[in-house]
Amino acid sequence: MDIVFIEDLRIDTVIGIYDWERRVRQTLSFDIEMAFDNTKPAASDDIADTLNYKDVSKRLIAYVSESNFGLVETLAEHCARIIREEFGVAWVRLKLSKPGAVRGAKAVGVRIERGKRP
């Protein structure tokens, strides 16, 4: 299985359940792994044959920056669904971190896997 990944994609959004969180934008960090057969793009050397990580990143930035969820769990599900449905990814592992949310911890968040590993 080949993996296309995006590491530490930082996106500002409104997220959280507390009143103060609803009034500010917070930076979230995404680490994403996506199953993709890279043999075709490797042979063609054509970006049209790839799972274009720039396109995935731009789509998530647009979506997340305009979102307004209470829970990181909900946002993670929506992002995984976008990746799978819009980019034809059979399997995705997504880690969504909320830096500074808990005193003493670098970050907290969720890691989810959706789809069937090839």
C-alpha cells in the first residue's frame, strides 16, 4: 500500500464547546495519510495521475476555516468523508490535534481511520 501524506497542516477555525471558544479562532493541526496506488503517476510523471496533496490541502483549508463545530470528533469525521468521497481515497487515517487545549499537554485531539486498507 502506498501512502500520500500531509503533515501538520495548520488551519484556523472556530471549534469548541465553551463560550470563550465560540468567540475566537483556534489553530488546529492535521496529519493525514491516504492510501493511493502511486505506480501510475510514477510511470507517467504526470500530476494529473496523482492524488494531489495540494488539492486535498486546499479543499480542507476552505472547509475547515469556514466550519463551526463543537467537537473535534465531528470535524474529523467530516474531513475524512470529504477526502474519501471527493478524492476517491479508499482508506484514510486522520489525526486532528488541538494544540494548547489542555494545560501541560502539547496537544490533544483524535486519530481516526476510515475505509478499508487495501
